[in-house]
Amino acid sequence: MKTLVINGGSSTFKCWFQDVPASPSATRLEPLWSARADWGQHSGNAEVKISRSDGKSTTSTIQGDTPAAILEPVLGALWQGETKAIDSLAEIAVVGHRIVHGGPKYRASVLITPEVRSGIAEQAQFAPAHNRAQLEAIRTVDRVVGTDVPQVAVFDTAFHSTLQPPAYVYAGPYSWLEEGIRRYGFHGISVQYATRRSAELLNTSASAPRLIVCHLGNGASVTAVAGGRSVDTSMGLTPLEGLMMGTRSGSIDPSILVYLIRRHGYTADQLDDILNRQSGLLGVSGSSGDMREILQAIQDRNQRARLAYDIYAHRLVREIGAMLAVLGGVDAIVFTGGVGENCAPLRKDVCDQFGFLGLRLDPAKNAAPDLDQNIATHDSSVQVLVIRADEDWEIACECNRLVKPARA
């Protein structure tokens, strides 16, 4: 089934197109056509790269700084121009969208209806930049591809709908819960894919292993998975809670915010900017939120970069340890996301802390893993998997699961 996936962020869109087989496995397929548009770093325009599986690619600039202005010409390149992959819009069977926040209502992927659109809009209060951009992507597909093509919403929070009250209720007034203030968790699409792929690599069913999945990118989270289900996760009401990240603080003492308001008169918008865009690796190092640049700065003997790295690793170890206790043991620790897949020193430093479990890394495999691969030694009591993140493939699989029955 020819499937178009739109993975939208607050200032980026990734588009993915492939003819998905009738019974897709967890083993990903490379796209026939893909595009990435980024307008966050470029005032008034977007940098766009489009690639085909045969190696043909183009890079261009599109004027505009809204999702609709950027996405419409990008989608047009799928069936026209030098990088087209199909001859007609009619070939598109389904369009899948990553939606960051589904709130308490959406516990699984759904076909998009007027009611679902309203629900996505309601949850924009917790993820305003993301949900609003993703709604605009849905409306753009209406205009460009047509309203007859089914669209599917795949929620980043849905995989964590299996959390139980002790894991998702905050210890504030109960009225918080009644107005929807609770832990939702994020990176669920990535964790769901990693869970299925881990089962393949471990040659077991997805419901068998106890996994600790570390999705480490610019945003970062740790999730405990048992029986194929999320039982605890580090992100909360928003993607700010939990680990130290590229530019996000992660969890801090809430009284710090009270202090800053009283002492410096910070507004809510100022605090939001500090916590989400001026903290994390960037805030501590003072130079970058990119782990690659942090590692280079460490080689140049930059002490603040060293401190930023050490805090990041310490917080990750602490969170993995918490999930280990929640699960009552672990069969495999999974590293995924840009940092998880590419930062060998971090994997070593973290896994060394769990040597008491009998965990042993293979140094050669850790230094240059073949994605997807088990990088633990043969005698390690805990497996260590490095898995390439693929939200797009997981979204495509969800589209396949939902649309086939509707057309049968």
C-alpha cells in the first residue's frame, strides 16, 4: 500500500513515501522518496532536501515560515519535477501523521475524523507548537492530496497509555488529575518500534523481554517496557521532564522556578524559553546542545563541556537505575535516537555502571555498531541493543494496520 508519512515538528517536516507490504515486519524498509524541510534556523524561508532511493536528490530553499507554505510545495515534489516518485496523486493510498500529544483520550492510532481534529486541537495547550503544526499538515493534505484519501493520526503519547496510576499521577492536589495534569510520556512511536525490533534481534516475542529503551536525541527519554507495554517513562505532562537533553533542563527542583519568579520577576514565557531552549547541554557547556560538538570540546579540554557530558551521563544512569527497579530486572538495554546510536563513549560509560548486573560490552562492536546490533559480549547477562530509530516506518505500519480492514 503506497503510504505517505508526515512527521512534523515545531519547525521541521520529514516526509516519507514507500509501498508498504501487506504484512509489514519490524524490519524497516528504506523510503522510495523522502524529504526534510527545516525553517527553524532560517528566517522567512526553509531549507529543503529531497531524496529518492535511486540516489537522485535535490536541495533548495522555499520562501515561507508557516507549515502550510512549506509543506505544500514539498508534497508537490512527490509526483512532479525531477525527484518525483509517482505519476499521480491517485497512487497515494493513505497518509499517516505523527501527532505529539494525544492527551487522555487517544490511547491508540486512529483514522482522522472531524472529532479527532478537534481532539488534537484541544491537546495543543500542552504541546502548542507541535500539535498546531501537525493540524496544519492535515489540512494541507486535504488541499493538496484531497479529502478522499484516508489520514491516520499516530500519537507519540499512545504507547504510554498502559501506564498505571502510580506511574502517571503527580503528587499534587487531586484536582490536577481531574484537569488532565498527569504523566503522558513521549517518544512512544520510537519506543514502540524499538520494542518490536528488539524482539526480532533477541529472537523472541515482543511481549517477552524486559526492556529499558533509551531514546537519546535532542530530546531524550527512558522507558521501562514489560510484556511489550510501557510501565514507566521519564517524560511527563510535556517533553521537558526527565533526562538532561540538548537544550532542555529535564527535571529540576520546582522551587527553582519559584525563586526565579520572586528574585528576578521572570514571566512564564521567559521560564519556558530558559528551560526548553537555554538549558541542558547548551546551558551547562555554554557552547552547544549537540553531543558531537560537546565531545569535540572535551578533546579541546573545555571543562564546562566535560561537566555537561558528565551530568548527562549521570542523569541517564540514574534514570536507567530507576527503571531497572521498576521492572525488577532487565533483559536488554536499548539505545536509539541520534545520540543513542552514535555516541559510543556514552554507551560505554553508562553500561560500565551496570557491570554489577553481569553486563559486559563488546568494545569493538560498541565502537562501530552495525545498526541494528547486539553489542554485548556472548557471556553478558544483560543484552545491549543499538537500534536505528524509525518513527516513519512505525507510522507506516500503523497506517497499514488501520486502513486495510476499512477497505476489506
